[in-house]
Amino acid sequence: MRRRGVLQRRTLAFFLRQCYNFFMRPSYIEALDEYFCAHFSDYVRLSALEGYVMPEVLYVAEDGNVARRDSSCMRLCRQSDPAALLQRLKEGFVDASFSFSFSFPSPVDRLADRFRKHTFAKLLPGALQRCGETVQSAGEKLEIDPFFWKKIAKGALYPEKNTVLALALVCRMQTADTQNLLSVCGFTLDAESVCDVVVRYLLEQKIFNPEMRDACLAEYRLTHLPIRRPGAAEPPLPERGVDGKPSEKA
């Protein structure tokens, strides 16, 4: 009886999910799911899903030698029921991408930045100009204290990855500019990262409408990007000493 009850609940949940997908689900969310299934490449995580069928990676080629298929054969889009597997994957999502908005460069990095042709601070003005933004207007769209944002823009602080991704979304940046800014900070858009795959989809498809953007982020439970939402309270400014720097009490 208990097994029958579990089966009935699963059947009902599947039916309700299908009804939601058919009648209520926005097309851009469906497109995101298809994109995610075609690009997400954390194969350890995928292979642990219930119902995932591990493909035959090794095979005998026409010349009789043993060959290896490209690892993309392990992506969700190659499974017989990718939608069901993706739903199971989503149910286990927890946004573990939290980080501080910035980091402190070492003295060696500070010195080297003076001679480097490409740094975040040097590439930022051009990237912002191409999307019609300024350092000030961009900072107003981020959930970062203006004092620290100015330091980041000048190169006195280094932005963390979540800061660059949030900046790209709120400023409607081109994918190439986003990749360049990430690269000089030592990051990439990683196909094994849920957040990176979703953000890349938004950038490539130019989905910058706040409601649509936030719906896509919420669908994959991405909550730690420092994006300022309309109506959000201004972050409290830290107390500062006479030199303008935050005091130790802040």
C-alpha cells in the first residue's frame, strides 16, 4: 500500500508538472532548459541522477580500433527523457556560488597591473561605453557599496566572479566583453557551473528584461548575484574615518 501511495504521488506530480509546462511555462524558460541540457557539462553530477543512462563512451571504429566518443555524448540532451532528468537535477539545486564582491590584490599584483596592457580597470570603461553605461550608472545597478565599487572600477580592488556576471547582466553587455572581463580577472564561463551556463544563455539571447532575467535565475535557484532590484533599500554605508576609509567598527 505504501508503495502504491508513493507511485500515485509521483504520477500526480508528473501530471501537474506536465500541465504547468504546457499551459503556464514561458517560452524563454523552455528555451533555457533546452540550452542547459545541451551545454551543462558536470558529468559527475549528471551521472548521479536517478534514471540517467551512462552512454557507451568507448566503441570500435570502422578501422577496428577502439575509439572514444566526445564527452558531449554525456550531456542531458542525449538522454531519452532529458526533461525528467533536468527536473530531478533542479530539485537538488542549492546556490553555492556565494562569494564576496571583491578581493584584495597583493602588492606584487598592484605593481604588475601598472604594466599590464589588459586589466579589469583598463577594459571596464570600453565595455561600459559599448552598452551605454558609465561607472556610476553601472554601480547604481549593483548591490555593492558605492565606496567599494569605485575601488573596483579603479583597480584598487579585484572583482569576484559573481560581481562580473551581475555587472554583465544589469549593463546588457555583449558576451565577448563579459568573457574579456572575466579572463583578466582569472575566470571563465564554465560549462560545469550552473550559474555560468544560465548567465551565458541570458547574454547570448539578450534576455535583459529584469522580470524575465530574474525568472530564469529563480528557475535555477541562483540567488547570490549582487543585482540591485527595484525598490531595494540602499545598502548601509560603512562608517568612515577622516581619511575616507571604512572604520574598523564598520
